[in-house]
Amino acid sequence: MVLGAGLLGMSGVASANLITNGGFESGSFSSWSTAGLTCSGVGSNFSSASGGCVGYDGDPGPHGGTSAAYLGTALGGGVISQSFSTVAGQNYLIDFYMAIGSYQGSSSPNAMLVTAAGTTLLSILNAPVQGFAHYSYNYLASATSTTLTFTHGDLPSFFILDDVSATAVPEPGTLLLLGIGGAALAFARRRRA
């Protein structure tokens, strides 16, 4: 039974989010590096986040929690990024939710490029209006640190970014150990009964 419990403890199946302030619940871009942000901010709605800029028809608000990042800025001019610790050769799941707004019926021009250590995860140009959509990517780390970068521009309106996360994906061997540990626990319980 101790062997089974030890195997379960080593499995590490539950992974913590490696992104700090991924839901922007601090009410700011704290823990994120920023550059070129004009008409961008963090808040509970477009008005509180935009600093008085115009440009949102039908604001859906944050995806989760009370705040989200509203990313405006001229095309390609805004950047938010965050570095997090990784293990070379380890797979990570990078997730986020994003909505694309419009102003006076127009969402174009707009552009969003999402990269992890220079590897393109998402590249969109002149995308139509959309409510929140879930984006999820597997990423294989090649170094001990990875920088997740959102380079954006939405001239007439805003991208709304929320609930950004990066978590380690268990290796198949880890899942096998978990299964063996569970079987060992079940067997030990059965023998005691």
C-alpha cells in the first residue's frame, strides 16, 4: 500500500498554472511585460479598461472573474508577454479565452500573433467579430524558460483576453505509474477486506 501511495504522490498529474495573473484579476498588467499599449488596459468592461478610447459594440465583459485585458492599439503595435519556468523536453498546455470586438459594425483591421518562445501558436489577420472562444495549444519546451507573447492590434475595437494558463502535461509514463499505483491501492484494499 505504501508503494501505491508513493507512486500516486510521484505522478504529478495535477499541474499548477505557471502564468501569474492570467485572469488579470489584479486589475492591472502586473506580472506581464508590456510595450506599445495605447487604448489597452485591464478592467471589468471596455469603459473601465480603455482609458476613454472609443470602440466597442456590445462588450461581453470578462470571460471569468471580474477583470480581463482589453487590447486595442494600432496594428502590431501592442505587446504583452510573460516568461515562466519550463523543463526542456516537457510538453505544456497553453490555454486562453479571447473575444474580438467591433466598433460601428467593423472589426477590421485587426491582427493577433501568439507565440511561445518564438513558436507561433496563433496568427490571425482581419478576423470577424466573435464572442469568447477557447484557444488551446500543446507546446514542447526547448529551454528552462519560455516567454508567452501576445502581439496585437485592433484599430477599430479590441481583443478581450482572459484566463491565460500554461500547465505541464503529464508524460505517458507518469500516467502509467498513476494507473499502477491505483491498481496497487485497490489490490491492497481487497486483500485487507
